[in-house]
Amino acid sequence: MSSLKVLLKNLGPGLLFASMAIGTSHLVLSTKAGAQYGWIMIVPIVLANVLKYPFFEFGVRYTNVTQKSLIEGYLNMGRKYLWLYALITLVSIFTILAALYVVTAGLFVNLFKISSVNLSLVALGLFIFISSVLIIGRYRFLEISLKLVVSILFIALVITTLLVINKGQVPPISNFKGPEIFNEVGILFLIGLVGWMPTAVEASGWVSMWSMEKLKSMKTKPSLKESLNEFNLGYILTALLAILFLVIGSMTLYGTGTELSGNAVTFADQVVHLFTSHIGEWAYFLIAIAAFATMFSTCMTAHDAVSRVSLDVINKLYPSNKVFTKKSSFAFVVIFLALINWFVITAFGANMASLVALATFVSFVMAPIIGWMNLKTVTGKDIKADFQPNKGLKLLSYIGMLFLAFFSIYYCWIVLF
């Protein structure tokens, strides 16, 4: 019981990671994987979660042992590594938040039947509300509020999954033949699923920043084991939710021949209506809450993370600049990112797919490099041998790097040639 109390007390970075990761990679990609390809897709989902695990764990490990951010670890390796991470962050600033907010705004409009309201106006409302929460509440309020949001999401999703399983597999259409996985369309989908499951590797820096904030809010520093147990709980929850979304997609849509939209907003709305037609209209509100809570929590955590990481990168690259070391600088960055991304939504909404494609390309290409950088930080001079990863975790990280490199090279070959 005492160990459970310690775990709950330390709950923070792992919870925020779960909240951030269960956005489009779960709601859209996991559900679509089950809907189009069935139960077989559980293999790449589990594989991606297992092989990417070390790179996120290293972010928590490095910060707990050194009480420094992973970004500072990159700087200690050499400024070129920090500049590389800064480039990835710069691409994220102009793409990731805009994409997440526009999907969430569209989902809100469709789920709650307010199509008369302009999408960019709804996005602006979300930007204002979430920015206010982040500025006023800071990390502590974010942590507390997400405990509630993730709890609601998890309960709603478990109930939905049980209802779907109880209802049984939807009957397939006559002469149904499952689509090929290893043709060009299938492989491109597989690359997208693996690339964003549970999330992009550069988010390891985000986890490190949340770990820093957690340490600041605690009177006594948790042990490495306690911090890793907390993160592991969040990571397992993330993987479990991905499987639940896959089960729902497979049980309600696989074999029906339903044409699924490539647009994330339309797809999410389409899935909610298909779920309710399978379970019953009475479940609409429950499913709508689960879907919206998924995207809302992702917007909140991603906005907080990108703000913190951007601030830390600037401070590490330009330590003599005192402007961004003030307490008010976090509020400035949060508002600046909100304004920039709202401008992207209003001005480049029609080209949003191209912007997201750019972010996807950068994330996929850099994934094995970021993975290698993370391994170097936790096996370097900053961390004593006793606190470095064991041989098994190191081996898993090398396998993960090869896995990411293969997908990265193949993705580049498909896109460029």
C-alpha cells in the first residue's frame, strides 16, 4: 500500500506523456488499423511501443539522476546536437499544434452539432482557454486537471470497449477479402502507424522537461526507481489505450467494407457515428466525450511541452540572453505559440496536410538520430555507471535504433523516389 501511495504521489510526467500520446496516433491511427486490417495490427502497435520505450525512458532517467533537462544533455555532447534538436522543435512550432488544434476544433464542431460556427473561431476559443489554463495553473494545475481528464477518458474507453465486445464482431459483407498489408498503400499506413506510435521520438525531450517541473514541485527528490515506475505506469497506459482503440475499430468496422475518410476530423466523426450505430444511439454522448477528451488532453500537453522545450532550447543556445529567463517568459511563449499556430490555421488551412507531411518527414528521418543522442546522454560522463541503463535496455535501444532507421530509410525512399 505504501508503494502505491508513493506511485500516486509521483504521478506526473508519465501521466502527461500518456495524455499527449493518445491523440491522433490512437484515436485515428489505432482505430483505423483495426477497422481496415483487423487484429493483426496489434503486432506493429506492440512492437513500436516496446522498441521505442528506451528512448523515452532515457529522458526520465537523465533528468532524475542529473536534475538537468535532456536538452542540456544534448548541449553537453556538443552545440551541433542541440542545433539539430532546435531544428526539429522549430518545425513542430509551426505544424504540430496547428494540426492538433484544428482536429480538436473540427471534432468539437461535429460532435456537438455546431456546424454554423467557423472552425478557426472554435480553434481560437480552444487556444485562449488552454493558454489561460497553462499560464495561470502552470505545471501543477496541468497535472491535477489531466488526472481528471485521463481518468474520464480511460473509464469511457474501457466501457465502450466492453460494450463493443459484448455486442460482438460486426458481420462482414459477403465475399469480403481483407486488404493487403504489404502493398504500397499498406506499407505507407504501417509506416505512419509505427512512426507515430506511441508518439514521435523527439517527445523524449518533452518528458524530460515535465520531469524537471515535477522535481521542482516536490519537497524530496524521488529515487530513480520511483520516477521510472511512475513513467512506466503512464507508458503502459498509453500502449493499453492504443490496443483498446484497435479492438473497437476491428470489432465495429473490420469486414464491413466501409470507406474511411483520410481527413482526421471527418474520420473521428465518422467513427463516433459508426460506434453508436453498432452499440446504440444512447452511447453517443459517452463516445463523444472519450473522443474529445482524447484530443483536448493532447492539445493541452503538447502546447505546454512545446512551450517549455522552445524556452529551454533558446536559453541553452543563448545563455547570455536574460529575456527568456524571467518567470513571465513561459506565458509569453505560450501566447506566442497560440498566435502563430492560429495564424497557420487561418492562413494555411487548405495546405495543412502539406505542413503536417513536412513535420512527419522531419520526425521520421530524425527518429533514429534522436534515439542515438538519448542513448549517448545516459551512457556518458554525466551519469555514474550505477545509474546507467542495464545491458538489456541498451540492447533494446540498439534494436530500436535499427528498427527506426529501417523505417526512416524506407519512408524517405517512398517519399523522394
